Amino acid sequence: MRFTDEQQEFAAAVRDFCDSHCRTHQQRDALTENGTLANSPVILEKLAGLGWLAVSLPEQYGGGGAGMVEEVIFLEETSRGLAPITAYSTGLTAAQSYLRYGTDEQKRTIVANMAAGKLEAISLSEPGAGSDLGGVRIKAQRVDDHYVINGQKTWCSAAHVAENILLLARTDASGTKHQGLTLFMVPTNVDGLEIRGIETMEARTVNDLFFTNVEVPASAVVGEPDRAWKHLMRGLSVERLIIAAMSLGAAERSLDDVIAYVKEREQFGRTISSFQAVRHRIANLATEIAASRSFVYDIASGIDAGDEANLSTESSMAKLKCTELAKATALEAMQLMGGYGYAREYGMEEQVRKALAPPIYGGTNEIQREIISKNLGL
């Protein structure tokens, strides 16, 4: 698709912001306590001040009032610019369910928080329920005018820095596994909730959650009790587009950096960009990225036009393609950079590490292939 003048200006402004604040690993280290934080409060505050956060969320609740195309622009460019705001996308995913099924108060709270740079989380997975969310076992029992929650969740991104968690819990075990599930808006400071970080190869992002007699009012229910499966479906489709947009930006950054490197690096008396084998490998990557970019923006423009008939299939395709492409681009770039690809100074090792998880979270790529094949009637 072709951007409007305003969209082009927005993309350029976000790119310039990232170039100014986040381009070097020294800048990012200063913002993230030497890489130990995945999210920078300083950058979030600056972006909030510019009015760029929650750009696609309704203006009536405090959002920017723009469309999904503008949101994808923001996600692509901040990812390309390595802005340390990874948890922003988690809140954006949670917002889809709040906006479709939540109360006005829930909508105002979530959108206002996101627009102000405050983070939100969503918790679906459990130790025994990852790809199969119908296996959720954490219990939320109705007692008079409140619910009591007990059990464990896992792999919850951003819970340790979020204001609230959109929690998937079982409220009725009498039906099928996809029945009796309910969504709750749970404040992270509620009594009885323990948030324990999971160590990974990146800065702290994911957490185990332990609920011990956590009480929330009945007004914390998001949507209808026992109907969460229906409430989640559209939101998860949008989540896949969000991940695709971020992975697209990551692939572009790896491509940008390797192109800059091969133009300067000399071997055998000439720059390595003069070797056909190098040029063709980069040309292949650039072609895959360009095609993927067109697909991602086509899906986003379809959402803005109210055409979501194929959203489930297309968002799964985009998530599958873009996450695999980001990983392949970072690994190929590391290979072309040789030993310098491992050096922290050049940044490619960071991009490789960051590219390994997206094919797993948000529904593994194996699950995306299952969704695609099922929707094709296979």
C-alpha cells in the first residue's frame, strides 16, 4: 500500500526519534541499566509526551484515534529502531479484548494507561496449558459479589512492570474445555499475587504468576463470564499482526546493519559488498522483507476498512512469515559479518537473541501452521 503524506511523516518522525535516542548500544544500555531492563520508562515517557502511544486506540477513551496502519507504522519503526518498549505490544494485545468486551471504566483505564506510557499485561499460559489454552486450570470461584482466584500462570510478559493483568481463568469445569473460561482485569498490586521472574537469554521479560486466594470484585470480569474463548479470538488474531509488524522492523534493522557493514568491510583489497555471493544473499533478504511488508500493511488496511473476513488466516500467515524472516535475516547478517557478528559493539548478537523468541510466543509457529491449514479446509 501507499502511505498518505501524514503517514509518511509519522514514520519518518518515529524513525528520527529512535535514531536520536536508541541507535547505539551505549544509548540503549544507559536507558536499560546495562541491558537488564526490557522497557525504558524514560523512552515510554517521551513517546507518551509525543502522543504516539495508543495511537490506534479510540480517542474517546484517551487514545490517538488513528487506525491500525498507523499502529503498525509505530511498531515497525520502534522495532527497527531497537526502542526498549517491548511490553507496549503486550498491552496493545490486551486492549483488543477490553475494547470489544470490557466496561467503559475498563476501557478508559486501559487506554489512558497505555497512552500515558504505563504498561499492561495479559496472562493466558500455564505450566500445563501453552499452545492448548483450553487446558487452563487456574480457578476463579464466585463467592457472593467477588471471585477468589487460585493457581499458577506462566510466561506472562511484563507482569512485573504492568498496572493490570488480563487474566484467563476457569470459572466452570462442567462443560467442554473451551467453555467455562472467563477474563478478569487483575491489578498487579492485589493481595495474594506473587510475580516471579523467569530467567532467559534476554533482559527480564516473562514471569511466573502465583495466585493464592486473590480476591477481585465481580466488576473485574471482562465481557461475559464463561465466554472468554469467544472474547479472545479476535484479540489473538490482532496479536499476531502486532508480532508480525515488530518482526518486520527487526528484520529491516538487521538488513540495514549488514548492508552498512559490507559496504565498509574490506577483504582481498576490496569491500565485501563487491562480491556477488554477498550481494545476492542480501538481495534475497531485501526481496523477502519487501514482500512481507506489503502483506502486513495489506492486513492492517483491511482492519481499518472493516474487512476482517480473513483476519485469522492472514494474521497467522504474517506472524509465521515475519518471525521466521527476522530470525533468518539476523542469522544471515551474523554470518556475513563474520566474527564481528558476535561482537556486542556491532549489535547483531543482540538482534539474533531477540529474533529467537517470536517464533515461539504469541502462539508457536507450529500452531500458526495448524490454524492456516484448518482455515484452508485441511
